[in-house]
Amino acid sequence: MERESMDFDVVIVGAGPAGLSAACRLAQLSQQQEKPLSICVVEKGPEVGAHILSGAAFETSALDELFPDWRELGAPVTTPVSQDEFLYLTTAQNHVQIPELFTPLAMRNSNQNYVISLSKLCRWLAEQAESLGVEVFPGFPAKEVCFDDNGAVTGIITVDMGLDKNGEQKNTFQAGIQLNAKQTIFAEGARGSLGKSLIKHFNLDRDCQPQHYALGIKEVWTLPEGDKRHSPGLVVHSTGWPLSESNSTGGGFLYHLEDNLIAVGLITDLNYHNPYLSPFDEFQRLKHHPRFAHFLQGAERIAYGARAIAKGGLLSLPKQQFAGGLLIGCDAGTLNSAKIKGCHTAMKSGLLAAQAAFDAIEKDQVEADYQALFLDSWLYQELKQTRNFPGMIHKYGSLLG
């Protein structure tokens, strides 16, 4: 099939925090050149942020590096954590609040983190990228990786449009576009289809432990205007019930955002033994616990969704570089499950990937040296400090019940 093709220096797949951070840093690095790099970001959603459900506890470390003046630039990071609760739900009606003294340092949020809408942050990052000269194309899912005769990645092909349910061409058929690049950065999120194929193709996980996965279900609710229950910056994390009743592991969360919004959800580790356990039904039970129901009664649910979470950490992290490309963010699995956070680590992996890709293009190298930069970064040190946490939860977490 003949396809239209476009050439770029760098193509980035995915307009999440990792991909957009990589795009912004690449544009910053190339500004001093006589001919700046041509950079393209493709996003499967109809608009940037469409596939990112709002509500996250956010650490600004990577954002501070990318845009030190992000406050002056109007980044939608405006609600600092005002109250931090870590609860052990003993039954469907009762709970025990863990004192801060006994809360692991990695799980503390007060006085250092923010409660944000991640979709708003991604839209803002896309605006910054475009102002720096990056081309951002929402509504173009990537379906296939391109390789040269030597086996190096040379870009991607976007999906064909105008197919019927049987895959046959309709009158509106339009062939996907081939995007060629010197370096291609894959930032699709957890279990990305191209990421999975690249891990298998290059055997990137040969030296690491199997990945740990969880399912995160999240909803966004809005309280009536002036409702005194709304406390911007309140962060609640929970463990124990209802998952403890089936000796399963995971935990709930509830974040108070700005504008009377509340994000609530449940993370269920996908190592449960009971084949009849339904993460969705467990989430419905969680919302009826008095500590959660107190905020949701009389509120209106306005959005909901679910996503896979790759939470194995450093010991499950595959090799992230290969000929012609890089695998970053949750596509690789950089989330720090001990902190219950992955935005800042995804962004940092994007910054490292940008530097590695920029250096490779400058030196006319096929494979970017991401690993050296990673090992010398705070991202590696952070993941190293908590490297045993996923395995401990996997092995001993059910004892909490």
C-alpha cells in the first residue's frame, strides 16, 4: 500500500507526561542550533489529555528541571497538599488512621506535593511544546513500528482510517501516514502495544524480573458549589478493606482538587487468587465506606475510567534503549509504587531520553546512550531505594488483612 510519508529528526509516540517532557526538552536543547531539530508527537486521543483521567498527587522535581519558572508560565499546579491521611480500613464501617510518624517517608505528601489534574498538565505541556516548535498531532494512533535492513527502528506508521467493522475499506478510507525519524521515542503508557512488541522484538526484558501489574479504577466527582466538605489539597490513601477480605492487595485513594472536584479510586494488584474477585465491584464497596461516602454523598460523578499500572519498579525495568529508539515512562515501567506516584518519574525519563536522543543525532549514532544518563540520575537512585517494595507487597501484602 502506498502511503504518505513525513520525515522528522525525532518522532514521539504518546502525548502523556513522559512524551511531552521529552518533546519540550528536545526543543530546548535544539534552540541553540543553526537548524533546530524537527520534532513530532503523535497522540491516539482526539485531543491531548483525552486519555488521561484527572486527579493525581504530583511531585514537581522533574517539572522544576524542565521549566524552572513553571509558576510564572501558568502551569496548572496550584493546589498544594494541605492534609495527608493514610488509613487502614479494618471493616466496612471502621478505620484506623496511621500516624505520620509511622507512615513511610515515600508515602508522605504534606508540604512538598500538589494535587493536580494530570490531563490539564498534559494540555499545558503540549502548549509549551508547540510554542517551542514541536508539531503535536492528536487523533493519530500509532499502529506499527518501521525497521531498516539492519534492524534499527526508523519510525512508525499511524492507523488506517475509514475501515468498516470487518476491516474492509470504506469510501472514506485513508491510509495511515509513515513518519520517519532518526530517533523514535515510545511513551504510550503501561502495556503500550508498540512497547510490548519492541520489548519482545529486542528481548529488552531478558535481564529483569517479570513485571508486576495492577488495575487502577478512578472516578471524578463534583461537589455542589460552596459545599463545606470540599477541602482543596486533602489527600487520603487507604489499605486493608475491602481487598483484605479476599487476601488481595492494593489500596484506595481520594484527592480533593480545585473547583469542587474530587478524584476517588481503587488500585487492585493483579496477583489475586480468587477468580471471582471483581476490581470494579470492590471499588463500589470502597465508596460506601464512611470515610469515602462522607465526601461523595450528594456529589455528582462526571468522569470515570481505568488503566493498567506497571508497578514492578527497578527490578522489573526492561532495557530502555535500542537501535533507533527509546522506551520511556510507563511504557517501560518507571512508576515508583512505594510513593504511589509515576508522573515525576515518567517526566524525568522523558528528560533523559531527550538528552540521549539529542546526543545520538549530534554524533550520528543509531543507538542513543540512555543507560549511562539513567544510572547517573536521581530517577535511578529513587527507584533503587524502593526496588524491593513491589516484591515485598507481592509476597507479604496479604498478611495485612
